[in-house]
Amino acid sequence: MLNPLSSILIEGRRWFDKVNGNTYHSVRIWVNGEVFGQLGLTYGYGDQYIVTATNYLVDCGVLHEDTRNWPLGRIRREFGIVIYTTVADGPKRDLFAPTVINPQLANN
């Protein structure tokens, strides 16, 4: 990674499929104030968007594998990272489209 990890913003959007009774989400992830990546339509309700984002950050090497199942509060305390989350419910058209991560931020 170019700069030490100082902040993460997890921006979620949720959509409820009334026909089939399922909830879906998409996520935009910001690392150190820059868009790191977006994950498109994914099944999951409630705060599942946070789990999806955290797993993605672990898979990309931004967070260590040991943090995969940690709550965000523990990651904040252990590493001193500022972490924000936000979520909005809306129509399917408002979900994020998947995009490629910023390769300069990846720790690969």
C-alpha cells in the first residue's frame, strides 16, 4: 500500500426484491479518502454489507486475514483506523456497479 492505512469508509446500498422477498446490497469502499473499489449486487440483509466489504479488504490484502471475522470496533481499537459506515435503502437502479480496485492502494 502506498500510505499507511488510516481510514476506511464503507458505503452500502440495499434493495428489497418484493417479488421474491430477498434483500440485496452493493458496497463502495474508500481507503484513505480514495475509492478503493465497488462490489455490485450481492445477497444479504441488515449489516451484511459491512461483512462483504471487510471480506473484500481482507482478500485484497488491505486488512490482515485474522481480522476477517472481527467487528469493526475491534479493528478500530487494535489498529487505530478511523472507520465509517453508511447505508441507504432504495431502488435497484441505485445499487453500485462493480468496478476494479485502485491497484495503487492494493497490498499485493
